[in-house]
Amino acid sequence: MKIALVYGNFNILHPGHLRLLKFAKESSDYLIVAVNSDEKTRHLKLLDEKIRLESIASTSYVDESFILREDILDYIKRKKPDFIVKGKEHEQKQNPEEAIIKKYGGKLLFTSGEIGFSSLNLLYNDFQSIGSFITQPNEYIKRHKIDVEHLKSYIDKYSTLNVLVIGDTILDEYITCDPLGMSQEDPSIVVTPISNDKFIGGAAIVASHAKTLGAKVSYISVLGDDDNYSFTKNYLEKLNINTILYKDSTRVTTVKQRFRAQNKTLLRVNHLKQHKINKELEKHILKNINEMKDIDLIIFSDFSYGVLTKKLIEKITNFAHDNNITIVADSQSSSQVGDISKFKKMHIVTPTEREIRLSLNDFESGLVVLSKKLYKKSMPEFIFTTLGSEGVMIYNSNPEELLTDNIPALNSNAKDVSGAGDSFLICASMTKRVGASIWESAYLGSLAAAIQTSRVGNIPIKKTELIKELDFK
């Protein structure tokens, strides 16, 4: 692995710095940036070292950054980077690093950056929230007499839950590109990749949300016998999730790549296998679940990639009903075709409008009629039909209560909607399990989805993020 080093003061990060970092990153596999400490720069009027480090760490080019307190020459002797990258203005000056780096075969590189640098949106890491664009559904809140303190108490109770998530693991890979223009040979757009970020997705992000929201979590899935197995296992175990992963040499771990430029997705490429797992794996999974104790909530997170077979669904559903466990299901049909109606007698299901229509083969009826038909077919207690920018429609099968209601989408400036359903699913389900009404549960689920869509990539939601947005009275 080729390592590049850049060091300096970086008082206010500007396009010139970004061009330098871009060149350094493209010249290496791993970019380290050393920010001179306040002690080293006390003769200059600079921002605090922590602020300067934060701005560097937030750029998508930088793999590692730190405050430099030792002499830079001592650091170079110890670390032995393959490249030291400096601005073009240093090329004709004396560079004290040159003699040291030549001794071990490294190189000193100079650059002024590329003219016409177009990805200034990468000044800050694209995978962070850009601030709250969340609006409150005031009429809905009044209608159901939703109280902030009650909501906070439910969020606190998440830590009492023991949650099991089972389903298809997906890795979401974002390749951020700089557009170069139109090809002269054929009518295609030409881009150059700048950075690559990989996120846990599918059922694994549902488990991650549950853990960072405070629950005790177990996760069961089947992956390919590949590098992504280790990536997934390490990620989940760092969150202290009880991770039970099986390797299946007949499949690959599902990876969905998104090529993006200027905050827009240009192309998606999916690497996957969709055949069902074998009977031996089914037996191992059922054995593990039957040995689990004190489970409060089971989440089926189904992407129709073969993990949740008919036998597993039936056996686990019976196990849940026999042990007074809340069961929730989501069966997605985006690039694939799922069937939410195969999950019988769930407490909650969370289909999209397309998914509910596909399961019923009904492309004409209204949403309320669709909910009634799904209830008749598979008997879920509550149905949350997610409608994208239109929010969510709630169907309550209890005839003694209000039958339906809806919550509009709470984020007016969504950056990435791909993780909205997963965050809604887990937050609404956990809220219902700790004693909230279905209306309170749907509200907190909608709030979680709004937070998730404010950033690119699946980043697990924390309790503090939910509580921060509870600003209505």
C-alpha cells in the first residue's frame, strides 16, 4: 500500500488545499495529513488546532489526520511515507525532507492542482448531515395528542429491548466522481473516481440502527465467502452486536455500487445472487433462534436475495407467537420483486406502495383499499405504507380506533432516500414494543427517516439525534 503525507497549518481550508489533497490521494492508496499544532504556530494568528484538524478530517480525500506535535523530520523518519506532497511553490526552495526520503526510496512530489477543479462540494465530507431541514407535522401531533416527554420516555426504554434482526445483508458502496465531460467517441459522460466509501446496508443497517438507538441486538444473515464477509462481521462486532453470520460459497455478498457526481447518482451497479439458502443453513439458523432467550422483537428484513425462505418465515413466526414476541416484516421490491403478503400475522409490516400493489397484483385501487386487501390476505395488525416524498400512510386494523391516518415526509431537502425505510422500520417497531401507540410509533419512525435522508449513505441513527429533533410543544 502506497502512503502519501501532506503537512501544514491549514488555517482555512480553500480550493487550493483541496486540489493538493486530491492530487495526493490520487497518487497513493492512503493519505495522511498532519496539521501543525498550536504550539508550532503560536507566532501566527490561526484558528484553534482542533478546528483546523476538524476541517481536514471532514474532507473525503483524507484517510487519516492528526495534530503534529513532534518535529516533522522525526515523524518522516519513523513513518517512512512513500510520497510527501507539497505545493508547486516549494519546488524551487530547499526542502529538508528530501534527503531523508531519498534514503529509504520515497519521493517528493509537487503540484499546483488541476485547473478547472469542479468538485468543490467535497470541501466537507459528503457523508455527513448538512443540517436540519426537518419540519413537524403539527396537525398530526395535535390530532393524536402526542407529547414530547412521552416520546423521550419511549426512546429511553429502547435500552430495555432485546432485538433479533434476520435477513439479507447488503453493502452500499458510493464511488464519488469528478465529471470530466462528454466523450468525443460516443455520447457518454466521462468521469474520474475521487473517493470510495462503503456502508453497511440491508438487514445489517436495521440491526445497526437498533444498537445505536440503545437496544441489545442479535443479527443473523448469510453472506458470500469473500472479503465483504469480514468487512460486515468486523463492523457489526465493533457495535457489540451479537453477530451470527454464515458463509455460503455459492453466493456473493450483495454489493450495490452507486457512482455519484455533484451530489447526483449517475449509475447503480448491483453484485448479487438471488437463489435460496440450502436446508442445512435453514437448520443452523432455526437452532440458533430456538436457543435464544428473552427476545422482545424480531425483525424480518427481506430483500428477496434468498435468506428468508418460506420455511424459516413460518417457523420463526410460530416461535414468536408462542413466546409473546413482537414480529415485524419489511419485504423490499426495488430492483427485485418481493412479496410482503408472505409474512402472515405480523404486528407491523412496512411496504412501499409499489410493494403492496405487487403483492396483491392490484394497480388500480386506492391506498386504503389496498391496506384492507392486504389485511384480509395476511392479517397484519398495523400497516405502514411508505410513500416516498408523500410520507407514510398508517392502517390500524383495530375497529375501535381511527382506521387510517398519514404523516407527510418530514425532510424537505432529502440527500439520499435509500435508507429511509430501514430507519423508519426499526424506530417505529421499537417504539411500539415499549408501549407507545401506533400513532406515536409512526411519528418517531418518520422522524428517524427524515434524519437518515439528510445525509448520503447508511449511517446508524443515535438516540441523541432523535431527541434533538423533538422541538415541538
